[in-house]
Amino acid sequence: MPDVHPQKTKKRKTLHFRPIFRQSQPSMASEIPQAGLLALVDELLLSIIDQIDSRDALCQLAAACRRFQGLTEPYIWRSLLVISGHHARSIAAALDLREERSEYVQELSIRYPDGGRDGIQELNHFIVLMKKLKHLTIESPCPNNVEWNDTKEFDGWTKIDYATLLEASVYPRKGVESTLPMLQSLTLHGHGPDKRKFTFGRCAVVFLHPTLKRLTISCTNFDAKITHDDITEKQRRSTPLNSLTLIECNVNVNFLDVVLSLPKALKELNIGERLHVFPGCLPSADSSTRTSQPAFLKALARQADSLEHLSHIAGSTQYLPSLVDDLEPNTPRLRDLTSLRTLSLGIETMLLTHVKRDDYPLSLESLKVMDVSWANNVIGRVNEETIKHPGRVLRHCTEVVKGMTRPVDLSILFSNENPEQILSQLPSANIAAVLQSILNGPIRAPLYTLSSLLQSSNRRLRLLTSTFSSGNKYIPPYMYGEEVPHEELIYSSDDFWRLCGVNYRVMEDELFVRDVRQKPKLICGPCRSRAGRYECFNAGDGNECIHCERDRKLEGREVECVYDMDIPWDDERWFEGVVSGPPI
């Protein structure tokens, strides 16, 4: 209570109303009426600002006046990309100047190279204050980068203390609000110091986050000292996580089993085990912890009723343990995933063996097979193994389809352009004879066999190749500034004879070739003028020949395939070749 004493109190002054009539003075606001944007109410201004995509334009608008600053700052700070320590310091200073700015941030991406790491740590304090943060990416340099070689110790551990941040988001200290209370997606590529650079450990708490829906983790040993005994009944099937992606991780299948017991309804699971192995991140030699074991199917069964998309690459073939062929009677099966619609599998994974044995759910609509683990074994100079590789993949997939009582649409993804170059060779090319002797048959025969097999079940085959437009190739996980490869379609069974844009029907469809032979033989100008071509393969209808089509589409040459139609049909020149050679 206030100290009130008679001697200390002052007499309250009373103002008596005495009306004074004088001419009213106009206020400043009415004297200078607002015009243009300033005349609009805030609701309309916010609708206009919401349509502005340019950050520079928003900053210019904020600098115009205090009113615009208050309206535009939530948009300016909504999404932040930090790529250097200098940038991080500037952002930290601005956030420190006005505390409410931290609550404007909804998306934060921290993706810095080793040369820009100094200063990144300044953001640790402010991430805690970002109460409305929904999307967070933390990406620090990888120990596999060129900065660290065999003679230099890795010192580029992540400057953001992500482990402590995640712990505080799930288990806050008493009397302190949890951090990241609205987080929906997290992408984490982080490394600890010294021998802990690939340790996941404390980060396992992220799987108990109450709002997280999408999680991507890369370049770590996906393991922690957590068992089912550490999980309460209340925690099981309790989290909203619906998408989990692991990239270049050594996966402990027993820990994965615990993790998959937590989400209410996981819909998407992508598991990419290590394809690129180097000291410090070797896959476990204990086969009981690997995904080649029946325990993998047991873990997947935790989300059997909700999982719609499953992708699995088992990793480098040099470190794969032997598959377990004999399953116990009560072991879960792949067919138990009753909601599964799409399946993407490395050619080496044991899950593809299950598909081959007709173990897959009725709900499955499509299957993609990826060759990357096999392809990594034949990277380098072109040799006999490189030449045989596409045929091996196609034949293996043929055996898989033969084992399926209900085939589905099949896509095969080649991880580099070598198969495309090999499969697109012409029989008349100099290298073709060598290829056929190595392959013991026509180059594209395995492709047509597989395509026909699927067509007999009214299913489609597609061949795809993973391509870098710039020509510079990178390995996953793809860091900031690195090109992410895209998939290019090189074959579809909907156009049976066309591969890489070239129609090979005039060469390889026996019935069609027989009909063409009944027509006068046409020779186009380019084929007539180029030495070494003893046949001009065309349909006899004046359309582009296969040589010109291939030169134009695959070699990028400007070729005009023209036939001299003024020559009479019975003229012997229609039956001439550039050089003598075998018939079609």
C-alpha cells in the first residue's frame, strides 16, 4: 500500500470548467491529409504487402515510414537464409535491436561453408526466441569435404548447438518455456567435435517433438542408447511425424525399430544407407544391427497401417552382410504394409528380394529400382563391366517381375549416363560389334524382353537417368550451392521402340523390317555423303532415317535428312549404298 499521511498529503487541485469560445485550430492530421497508400486502412495494406515477393522491395517499403515498417517487418523476417558468419552477426544485431523480430521468423535456413563458419554461433541465443519458427534447416560442412584430408583433423563441427536446442524443445527446464513450440519440419546435417562427429546420440529426443511432421537427417550414425524399455506407453504412437528421410546414414535397425514405434501414422519413409564410406563412418560389422536382417521388416511393421511410400538403399555393396533367406514363421512380411502405394528400392536391398518372391501388398501401384550401389562399383574408365552393367540391371529386374503374380508399373533409375550411351548405340556403329560380342547378343534385347513382359500384364516400363545439367557431379547429401540431379526419361514402353528420342523400330522390329524391305530403298543425302555408312535405315516413307535422327537428338548436330524425291521410283540409285555391306 502507498504511504498516506495527513502532513504529507498535498491538496488536490480542482479545475473549474470555464468555457472559452475561440476558433478551433485544425489538427496536424487534418491539415495534411494522407494520400496514396497511406490513406488505406491496415487491412488493405497488408493484402497488398502479401503479394510482394521481392525482399528488396519490402525493405524499401519499410524504410519509407514508421507505419510501413511496422506492417512489412513480419514479412521481411518471415524467412531467413544464412550462408556466412558475417551474415549471422548482422542478423543477430538486428534481432537484438528489436526483440519482437525473433517472433516474426517462420523459416530459418543456416547453410554455411567452412570458410564462413566464424560468427554462426551468434544465432544460438536467438533461435531459442523464435517461438513461431515452423521450418528449420541446419547444414554445416561435411568431414568428407576437401578441407579435411588424411593429414588434417576435422575441426568444422556445427556452430549451432542443435542437440541442446532439440532437448530444450522436448524437455524444457522447470519454469522455462519449451523452445521451437511450433516446429513442423527439420533438416539436419550436423557434426559434433572430435570422435563424435558422426554421433547421433542426444538428438534422438527429436522423435518425441510434439509438433514436428517432417524430418530429414543426413551423414550420421543413426543410433542411440535407447531401447523400447525407455519408451512409455503414453509415448508410443503419439507424435505427429509423417515423413522421415535418412541420407547417407549408417542405420542401426534396432534403434530404427524404437523410432518407428513413436509416430501416430508415418506416411513416408526414405532410408538411404551409406554409399560413400570413409574413415570414421564405416558401417557396422555386427550383422544383427543391419537392415539385411528380418528385424528390418519388424521395424517397418510398426507403421504397417499408415506407410504409403517406402524407399530403401542398403548402401555400398562392399559392406553388405549376407541376406537371411530363411524367415521364422511369425516374422512380418512386406505384404503386411497394407497402405503402401509406391516402393523405391536399391537393386541390392533385401526388400527387392521379397518383391521377387511375391511378397508385397495388394495396395502397391508402382516400383522403382535404383542401380546406384552397383553402378558405384563400375565407375571410372569404360571396361567390360561397365558395358555389361545396364544389361545386368535389366535382366535382374526381369527376374523380379517374373516372380510377381501381380506386376506393377516399373521404373529403373540409372545413376549416371553410361547406360544411356551404351543402350543407344547403333548396330552399324564401329563399337556395336564389340558391344554385341561382350554382351552375347543385341544391345537392347534385355530392354525389349522386360518391356514386353510388363506389357503382357498391361503395365508400363520407364527408364530414367540421373542427370546434372551443369556437368559437375556431386554426391548426397547435396549441400548449399551444389546442384541437385534431376531425373530424365530415356525410355517408356508406351513408345516401345524409341530410346533416348531415337526410334529403333526400323532396325529391330523384325516384322516391320520385313515390310520395309518390300519397298524401294531410299538413301538420304547425309547418309550418301558420309563414308562408312553402308545402310540408310529408314521406313521407306520419306521420314527421317535413324542415323540423322540420332545425330540430331543425341549428338546435337544440325542435320537435314532429305531424300531426292525427283528420282523415279524404278531408278537404280534408290538401291545404291555408300559402300557395299550386309543387308538389313
